[in-house]
Amino acid sequence: MKKSNNYSKFVATAATATLVATAVIPAASAKEMKFSDVSDRYSEAVNYLVDNNITQGLSATKFGTTSNIKRVDVAVLIAKATLTDDEIKNAPASTFKDVPARATKYVSALKAKGIINGKTATSFGSDLSITRGEAAIMLSKAYEIEGDTANVKFGDVGSRYKEAVAALVDNKITTGKEDGSFGTDLSITRGELAIFLHRLETLDATQAPEYKIESVEGINGTQLEVKFTDAVDAVSLFKDGKMGEFKEGVFTMSQVGKAPLAGKVSGMLSKDGKTLTITTENVVKGDYTVVIDQLKAKDGKAIEKFSKVVTVAADKTAPKVLTTEKVNSSQYVVKFSEPMQTLGTITYKDEDGKTIADLKPEFKKGDTEVLFTLPADLKAGKAISAQMVAAKDMTGNLISPNPTDVTFTKGQPDGVAPTVKSVEQLDANKFYVTFSEELVGNPTVTVGGAATTVEKDAENPLKYIVTASSNLTTAQTVIVKDFADLSGEQGTEYSKVITFTEDLEAPVVTAANIVADSENLQQYAEFTFNKDVNLTSAKVSATGKHVKNYITTSGLTFAATAIEYKEAGNKKVVRVALKDLLKGKDVVDAAYELNYTLSGVKSLSNVELKEKTGQMKFTRVADGTKENTNIVAVKAAEKDADDNNKVIVTFDQEVEGSTATNKANYKIDGAVIEDVTLLPVANDKTQQAVLKLTPGSSTFNGERAMTISNIKALGSTKTMESWVSTITLNENVAPTVGKADLTDTKQITLTLSEVVTGGDALDFEVLVDGKSMATALKVNAAVNADTNKAVITLTDALTTEQINKGITLKPVDTMDIKDVNGNLLSVPTNITVTN
């Protein structure tokens, strides 16, 4: 816990921030206080509050232990307890309109600090009793305590309250209600709040140690070492919760006065969780601002944010081989002291000094570990020496010693030879060969006597993908030979007639995206298929529109343009450069909506594409522009102050329209989203999406879960993480007219579906025979208070002729008849008045 540095101010001034805004009785010592309603459970907490002049109770004999407390009074108490005078005095005014003058500056200060939120954009709910869940949120934020949500076992704590309740539980502020619940939605009593405050104010700092980063220093040209005081939870560090890529906002590194560090950055946490090794793709040297944030220790406590300038000295240390470890009888891993740029020139010799074929180590630039696989024909017990000359680390330092020698010895076979388990057709010209165990190297495979290409499956090391030189359509002999397991045990040649069938299934588009090529920085329309395709005469054309600066250009057509494979060896992914497809109508920053048509795309068996058309939505980014990886965040999601059918979502930056207006990307429990519109970007660079709810779909007042996902920042290639929170909505079931009776020649009485309110504005036009009178007769319906009745009084009596022709009521634009939740009267058709 981070204790408020304003504690002395709290004790000195808390007398005015009493637990209720009623009369304060004279102060007295704890021993002299004789509250008749304070039991042993509350006595210590109450005595503490009284002794420190925080509250004096409701009267000389009553503390009000079981009484509820208003939200505004708790806000005043917390503000005076935890904020400085300047923070209170200089806080911008909140938008809440229901806060009494005595509390305005305190509520505004808490809102500015992010400690409180209102019931709506304009209502704080000042006079409402505060619930235990709401109190938990306020207290945990104000006193800056945290906890592990995994420790929250209460069944009545939703996602909105979970972190706050965890903070109170882990810091031993509360253990919940006696029935095993937390009582989230119950009003907190003065006695309960007294206990919470007493425990928070007397919480020993040693119970919640401040975890921090002890040091950050460069250990070589591409690595930093971070030391922590306590073990770090890897889940708070990495996207996969284990190692590699950091979570968004966890680590940033920028050379002083320059842009953030380019290239990939990854991390590895030590087994004890106290040392983090950060590896950069590019060499670092000089002064860098390093920020490490959002980390948690293994016990769930927050680790203090690190933000300092770190000087990384030029790396002049030579790399070296640390260990040579045997993986199995045929494979060794060589570990280096730091990431390597190159292994230099490697020469391999057997025990007789004879140079042998390259062992083809599995290495890529930046690796610290390299896997060497010994030849399958090398006999057990025989050794091979490898000599590395001019191997270099990422900054170009030569290995020491140079050259460096390592030796690999072939182990004994395991006594079990590998076998072919199955042969399974995969595509028109491909099939799988599955083995009983992993192999050292690829096997040799022929089909009908013809050679093939063999590759190990990336996901299953027991499988090999075999590509024939022509389509597989008949029964052919498959021969598999020259294979051995990792121990060197040779397998027996496999020969079998396999019946292949012609692939007559049409290919299908599984994805159509706009992507930026990381090499040439051009945008492409990219199509992915479920199988290999032939592009001999393949093209793509399109029609559609684009929008820029709120101006829509429709009726666009784009001529058929040739498409090509994205990369050699992968016939499932094809693409076309947008500069070619949009030629002549290529507008940077315009938002496109296109209907595309693919032609000439066929499977390797010459079967045409099943579905040739589809849609693409994207914003055109200038070619040559570096990839935009901005991630949008939700700043707020709240009900429109005047319309129960609208929810306003505020994003922290301009968003990609096609994603932000897709109603499938929003979900509100207990309501149906009809459509989404996007508002112009505001002066503060935020942008709002207006969610229109289907009228009548929200049937109750109160809080419900809300999820927002798949939204992108404008021009970004990154999708936001799902935002999951709660939102308070009113029901949006509009009142309706049950009947309209002509109760007098000058009076029409409406019976409505529920109690309504109304003003002085005109509500209806009276029609005769469905037509307006010579002088349009517009009237107000006077609503009887707290009833479902409304009466229209006419200045002139209706004639018998008019009544016989039929009287109807037509709603006008100024109608102001609403139910208690503000839903406007629904009048889909003119109302017939009965005699």
C-alpha cells in the first residue's frame, strides 16, 4: 500500500469531513464516549475515529452504527483525507449537476484524480446511499492498495468490483459478509465504513512492502539486465504469460531526444523471477530513457514504476561459448554468452581429421543458442569437432578464443527403429508422411519413381509434408527411405501403393485483409485460401466508394488487376498492391468500402473458386509509411444523458471507421444494439461512437456488463484488447397509448401504458376524417400527476359532423410526454379517438 502523504492533514481537518453532513456534537475522549449502539465489533474503530476528531456520531448517545451513508459524504471524507489543498483547490470542475455547494470542490478533485465516477455524465448520485462495492472502489483507489483477483472467492463480485475487493481482502481490510458474500450491492453502514477507515489508516506499511526495480544496466550491445527486489509474475510482463513479446505499455526504451527504439524487443525472466533479460533487435549504445511499468510481483502486489535515463556503454566484450549440451544421441545445443550476429565460418572434421559435410546448424541472427544435428550415418561413439572462425556478437566483437572449438559425440542408438505410421493425402499434389518418432534430417520420398520435395511440418515434428511434381490422381507407389531417429537408429525402407484421389473440392477464401509489407512499406490487398491455388490467369476487380473529410465519392470501379503469391513456396496466400488495384482513384487517408471479385483463381486440380466475391473496408495509408501500431483505448462508455436509446463510447484517439461502426464489435447484456454511428474527431483528438439501442430491448434500470473489441486506431495494424466493464442504463421501453376516449365534445382522455409526465409543449394535432382542419388544431395533453391519464381540452367543441367523420390524433415534433425514465411516448400511427 502507498500511504497518503497527507495523513497529518487528514487528522487535523477531518472534523469537518464527518461521516454524515448533520450537526456535529462537541468532541470528547474515547473513554467518555458512551454510544449505546456501538458493540464490541465496532468499538475500536469508532474510538479511533472519535479520538482523532474524524466524527462524533449522530448524537451524544448514538453513533448510527447501522445507518447508511451518502455517496457525497464519503467523497468529502476521502478527498480531505488523501488529497492536498492544491489538488482540491485547483481541480477542474466536474460535470455533475447534483453535488451540493459544500462538496463541489472535493467531488471535482476526486473525479480529476480518477478516484470516483458518476452515475451518469451529469449526475454523481450525491444523495444516494453508497454500496459496499462502490465504497471498495473509492477506498482502494484513494489509498492506492492492490490485490490479487484470484483471491476473491465471493460469488457476488462482478468484474467491475473485483480488483477493488481484492485490494481490501489482501490488505486485510475486510473478509466479507457472514453469509460468504461480499455484499457488493448492499448499502454500507456507518459502522462498516468506520472499520474500513480505521484499518486503512492504521495499516502498517510493512504489511504491503513497496516492490521495485533495483537496477537496469546494459550487459552487451543488445541486452539489458533488470534486477527486481522480489519475484515478478511473468503474466504481468509477457503477452503469452511466459516469455518473449512484452504486453503493451510494459517496456519502452527511447534514446534521449530521439524516437523510441526501432526493431523487436523481447524478454526472458529468470527461474527465481528476480532477473529480467531484455533483448533488442538492434544494437543500443548511449543514453536511453527506460520505462518499465504495470508489473506485479508473484503475490499480486504492484511493482513501482521505473522511469530513468540509463547509460548503455559501448559493448567491447568478446562473446564466448558457455556450454555444449547434449539434447539426444544426435543433437547438441551450443549456448553463447550473448546474442550472435554470425557464426562465421565453421569447419567440421571427424576423428581422423577428415573434413565432412556441413552439419547445417539451426541458427538465425540474434540467437544465443544453436542446435547442431549430427549426420545420420555417423556411428555411435564417434565424434565430430566443429571449429568456428570469426563468429561475432551483435556489435561485431569477435568470439574469444578465435577460433573456438566444440566437440560432439554420437550417442548409442536406442534400440527402437523409426517406422512410417501413415501416408495421408493433404492436397492436390501434397501428402503427409507420419513417423513413429522424430527423425534426424528429412527422409527421401518418391512417388511413382519421381522425386519429391520434403519438409518437416512446423506444428508436428512427427509429420513431413511431401510435395509431388504433379497432381496426385491415381494409385501410385510411395517409397520412403534414408531416415533415422534422433539416436541414429536407421529405419527400414517403406514401400506401399497409395490410392490418391483427384481433389475436386473448390478452394475457399478464408480471409481478405489489407496489410502493410514490412519490407517495402506498401499496402496490399491480401487473400488467404484454404488450399493451394493456381494463379495462371488470376485477377481481382472491385467496385465501391470512399469517404474523405466527410465527402463520399460513390460509383467507383477498379479494373481487373493481376494478383501474385505473397511469397515463394506458399500458394495459399496471394496479394495485389493497392497502388495497382486503385490506380487512378488512389486517395490517401480515404476510407474505402469495396466489393471485390476474384477471377481465374483455381485449385491445383483446376477447380474454380467457390465464392468469388466479398467485401473489404480499409483506410488508405500512403505507401512508404512505417507501420502504424497504435492501439486504441476506451476512455468512457456511458448512457446518453437525454436519450435512453443511445450509448456514447469515447475512444482516446481517432479510430478506423469500418471497425468502430461495426455493431458486432459491441455487446451490452440486456440490450440490443441496432446500429453505430461515428462522430467527428474532437478538439482533444478523442472520437466518439454513438450506439443506437433497439427501442424496447433494454427492459430494466441498472448496471449491466459491456464488451468492446476488435476496434483499431486509424491506420493502425493493431487491434485493441477487449474492453470489459459495466454500464448503467435505464430501460428504454417507451410508453404507448392504450386508448383515446372522447369524454366530452371539448375533451379527449388518453389512457397510457404506464405513468407519464408532460410539459406545456404541444403534443398532437387533431385531425378530422384523417385531414388537418382549415386552421390546424394543435393541442397539449395535460398529464394527471402520477397517473397514466392525459387530458386534451379543446377551445371549441367538436361538431356532430366532425365526430361522425372520425377524430384522430397525430403526434407533433414538440411532443413531451415521457415516462419516469425519460422515454418519449411512442405513437407509430395516428391515434383513433373513440366516441
